Amino acid sequence: ATAAGPLAYAVLNHATAAFLVPREIPYFLLTDPAYIAAYRERFARNAGVAGAEWRRRFREAPVGAAFMAEKRDRARHDPAFPDRGVWGLSVWRTRLARACTGEVLRAGKGWDDGPPRQEMPGWHRDKLERLEGRCRYVSAVENTHMAGYVTEKIFDAFAVGGMPLYVAAPGHAVFDLVGAGGWINLYRPEGRGGRLAAPAFDAGRPVAVAEADAYARVQDRLARLFADDAAVARALDRVADGIAAALAALAGRPSG
């Protein structure tokens, strides 16, 4: 409330605002032009590489799987709302990183010394450069599973030439953005109390021919998308129009 009385407000997030559910480019990638620029360069380089060549690179990669995310074990990072298809994945992701067998890179607060990576200047560029061409699989597991919520993580994995590890229930927006193939879906709904099943993954798992071919197709698709200035403009306009409409609706709502 204010001195003039109650203040009307609205909560806009990926569950309440349809304009934040991505059609082409997720909202997070629009928050800094550096994201689009980094992806444009890398996907242009990756485009046209055949599935057989990707499979060779995966086979010879020195790192089986990379996990670059803060280690989290607290219960508050592990909520579950299975009736809404919403799960906190930070703790699940930490368990996955711990349990993963083979040649594994684990980095981030809690895994190594130093502050949270997001406090580093150029943390995103550093991530891409550290993982570039080194990994068979790259964890792209989000902090939260929500049908319309997609961040930079899966795009980072494709950009650095790694097969993404992701978690997506049927109907998740990621299927529209990158398709159903070319990445590993670790979604398993049979856990207790509506939680996701215990994670397990072998970083030495070979990439199948069909997976590598699908991966090559996704690389071509992403190269076309991020080279398209009109697609970027459409995504920006959609977010701006959505925010403007929400503010207009709020302005017309009676307070109290």
C-alpha cells in the first residue's frame, strides 16, 4: 500500500504471461545483445557439419559430460508442484552431476573455489570458451522445470558443440524451439511424491548415429534462426507489446 491507498500490481512470469512463453527466441536471450551475437557466430560455424563428423567429435571429446552450475543441496531449492508440471531442478541437477560416471567436468560455486559464476564479468563468454569443442555432453538442465520456461542453457550446449542434457515433460516449449531430437531428455516422472526419478547418466555413453544426425539438423536450424534479424525483432516486439498490454490492463484495474 501507499499513502494514497492500496497499489494494484500484477505478477508476470512464464506461468502467468503468455508473451514470455517463447515461440522463436526465449526472453532471456533478449536481455543482452551479446547472447545473440555469440550464438550467431557459433551456429554459423556449426552449420553444415554432417552427423558423421559430429559423431567423430563426440567420440574423441576429452570431457564426457560438463556440468557448470552451482552445487545446491538445500530443500528450498527442491520444490515440487507435479500437478502444475513445475519442479525445482537445482538439487536434482546437483545429484545428476554427482552421480554421473565417466570423464566429468563439474564447475561452479560449491564445486570449486570462487564466487557464483554470474558475478564474474563476462561469465557467459567464459563458459562458452571453457567448453568450446571439448565435451560430448553438456548439462543444459534448467533451474526450474516449467512448460514455457527456457533459458540460455540448451543453446549454450549446442553452441559449444556438445550434446545437451535436458529435462522436459511433454508439452514443454523446448520441443517447439529445437525439436524433439538432437538432445538427451532425462525427464522421468516416476519418482516418489510426484518428484522426478533419481538422476543417472553415463558420460561415456556413445552418441548414436540417429542422435548425431538429428543434432546436425538442429545446428542448421539454429544457424538460420539466429542469423534472422527479423526473428530477433519479432521476439523483442512480442515481449515489449506484452509488457505494455499488461501495464495498460493494470492501469485500468481498480485498486484495493
